[in-house]
Amino acid sequence: MLFDMLSYVGLSWISTSA
């Protein structure tokens, strides 16, 4: 669902910025 997509994008963004 939409929330799952946001969670995936959020985790990816955090991993990239970390």
C-alpha cells in the first residue's frame, strides 16, 4: 500500500543520508 511505499522510500533515504 501507500504506507509501505513511504516506509521503503524513507528507509532508503535514511540509509543514503546516513
